[in-house]
Amino acid sequence: MGLKKTVLCRERQAAILAMAAGLAIVHAMPAAFFSHVRTWVFDLDNTLYPPHMGVFDQIDRRMTAYIMDALGLAQAEANRLRHDYWQTYGTTLAGLMREHDMDPEPYMIAVHDIDFSVLSPDAELRARIAALPGRKIVYTNGSAPYAQRVLEARGLDGLFAALYGVEHAGYRPKPEADAFASVFALDGLDPTAAAMFEDDPRNLAAPHAMGLRTVHVAPEPHDASHIHHHAPDLAGFLAALTR
Ligand SMILES: [Mg+2]
């Protein structure tokens, strides 16, 4: 048996052992599982910056305030509604549009009018994304102008070929399959030669079904068959792909 074949056999054995242990089989050899990828799709919030930087807390508070004002609700009720809509419709905005016919544009501007100084530049992440072969794009349930401001604050601007927001899918949010289909068609990417990085496990189901490699970026793993990889540290994970 040649050396190459021996290595393949070892990798296969490792994969079988990993499967038996209930782990994703791809952990042992991530680079090979991404060698066909030509388009790298990144979510924005809590993916291209870590949750502890406190951006989304600010957005949550602004969403609650907006709902209180728009619907004349007390804070506790507005908070409950915000969370219920997020759970039921994928985003709070989707619920507000569906149930209250809310105009999305002023809402998007108001909830994203935050203090961006809580974000710090990440030179290592920038280098790791830049080193990926092929196109890199951002797809967020926020808006594209908001994405641009976050990327500037993180020192990640100029890396991406395109920024897509919820407005590019007619305000239909991830995790809806139609939203992914709209944005991917607009971009012209081949889903079978693409990878998606996301902190919300729900938003990896449709990409997985469309043929993308899926990477859950979060401190803690989430066990689901539509998740190929878990990356607690995005820069570290990308480093392993381009080594
Ligand atoms: Mg996110």
C-alpha cells in the first residue's frame, strides 16, 4: 500500500472513529473539505465580531425602544414581542412586517444607529480572510450600509466583493430558504462551491440543503446534522484552511 493510500486510510479511520463518538466527521481534516470552495459567505453580527463586544445588545435595546414607540407597548411586552418574532419569523423585523405591516426602512435605520466604537480592529482575522482563495461576500439580516460600518470598525473593509443585507431579499430574512436563494442568485455564486459562516444554527439549514459547506461560528457547539463544522475562533479556523 502506497504512502498516499495509507494516509487516506488513516483519515478514513479517524473519520469513522469521530462519527462513532458522535462528532462531525470533518473536524479531523477541514482543509480538504473546503478545497472546492470558490465563494466564502460570511454572516456579520456575532460572526465577524465576537458576541462579547456588545453590539447586538445595543441593537436589541434599540429594537425594544422602537417597538414600544411604534406599537405603544410597555418595555416588558415589547421585549417579549421582539423575542417571539425572532423565534417565529427569524428576525424581529419579519414579525413586525407580517403582524403589524411595519415599514422596514426607518426601522432598519433606527435600530442600527449604534455606538460602533465598542468594536475593535482584528488584523489577524483580516489576514485570514484575505488569504482565502476566491471571492468573499457578507450576507446579513441587517442592512448593507450597517454591514459596511461594522466592517470599517473591525478593520475588515475592502475585503469583500459584495455586501448583502435583508433589503436584497425583499426584507425576507434568513433562515428562509427563499431569502438565501434570492441573495445567492443576485450574487451569481455556485452554492456547491461555497461555504457559509454563521453564528445562528438556524441560518445554516438552507445553505446546507443548497450544497454549501456550513460552519457554525460560536463559543459553544450546536449539534445538528446541517452543521459540518464548529468554529469557536473564526480566525483560527480559517488559518487551518489556508495553512
Ligand atoms: Mg449573526
